[in-house]
Amino acid sequence: MNSGGEPERDDTGLPPVDIEIPDDARELDRDVQAYYREQRAERRQLRHHRLHRTLTRDGILLPLLACSLILALITGTLLTIFTATSDQYLGQPPGYGTAGSPHVVQTRRPLPDGTLRLRGRPVQLRTLGKTLLVLLTPACGCSAAAVSWLAQISASQGAPTYLVSTPKTEHEASQLHSQLSASFHIDVLVAYDGEALLSHKYPVEGLTAVLVAPAHSPARQSAAYAQHLQANESSAPLVQALEG
């Protein structure tokens, strides 16, 4: 200001600005707070832009999405496999499909209508009570120890054991029976299935046992079966199948 109260000449060429200085600095608090809010908003926006550039720079975002998709597919496949494996044995007898246990098929099938020859006399299949029938495949290499083990199980349940031979397995059955100890020669009897009725009715794989449970009438007589039997496996599924 000059001595006449007029503003002095400004050589910078800027337009004149009236500046009002308040008497109390607290009157500027509202403006200061607004300024700080603007600064914080700008910093947040800057961080957002930096993160976006980091994810999209050199195509990093697309590989991350691809890895996530592959991981989801692998997880879904594993869950499907585990679920299918678990459901496969639902409703089966204890020990079904597990290591060291005989594979007992729970679905029971009616016995075929026919006869066995036992010590030269005919025996109707559908009149059998609780019985364990041992079936063979040709050249199965089945062990006498496994047959003895089956005989012990059936004897503990009060059931006879019949080693069933067919025209194709007559030699194997006779040879296997001769390998049994003297005590099992009485407990295990050789029966002859001339028409191979049992092997046509039940899938025979390795040493196979057909487990006949007691029934109230011949029409309801049925049997489960177990395949690939070996000595000293779990006997619980076989006992359950014999009990029906």
C-alpha cells in the first residue's frame, strides 16, 4: 500500500488478490480438515492405481486366474474320486474291499435248481441249509491252507464244507482235497457239480466260497459269495454271510 491507501504497483503481472487474515486462527480449522481429507483421498487413489498396475503389468493377472482355475479343477477331481471310492463299499459287510479281508458280495442270489453228487447220492441245492461251498477255477493254484481255513470258519458256525468239483476242475478238487490234513478229510467233503450249475450262477475267480444262509423255505434259499480267498484273512464277512 502506498501512503495514499492505494495498492502499490505489482511488477509480476499477477492480478490483485484480496487476502483476509482472520483474527482467530481457529476459524481456519474447517478449511484445514477439508485439506487433510483431500490429501488422504488422493493417497488412497494413488495406492489403488499402483496395485492395479502391479497386477496387470506384464500379464500377471491372467496367469493368477489360470492357476486358480487349475487348482479348483484338481480339487474337484480328487473329491469326486474319494467320494466314488467311499460310496463303492457303502452297505457292504464289514471288511469288504479292504486289505486283508475277503471280498464278499452282499447281494444274495437264489441257488440254482439242480443237484450235487455227494458220496454218490444226489443232493438238491435248494434244500441245503447253512453251508459253505468251495468253488475252483481250472489251474487256480489254490492252497490247501485256504480250504482248511474256510473249513474252520464253517465248522465254528455249525455248517458243513463242500469242495465242489466240475468236469473242468475235477482233477484240481481231488488233488486239493488230498493235500488237506487228516482231520479235514472228514470235515471237507468233495461234491460233484456235473452241470457246473454253481459256477454259472456265481462268478468264480480264484478260490471262491458260496455262502448259503439258512432260509425258511426252499423258494427263498439264496447265497452270497466271496472271491480270491486266502488263508488267515478276516473271517467276519464270511460269518455274517453264513448267518444271512
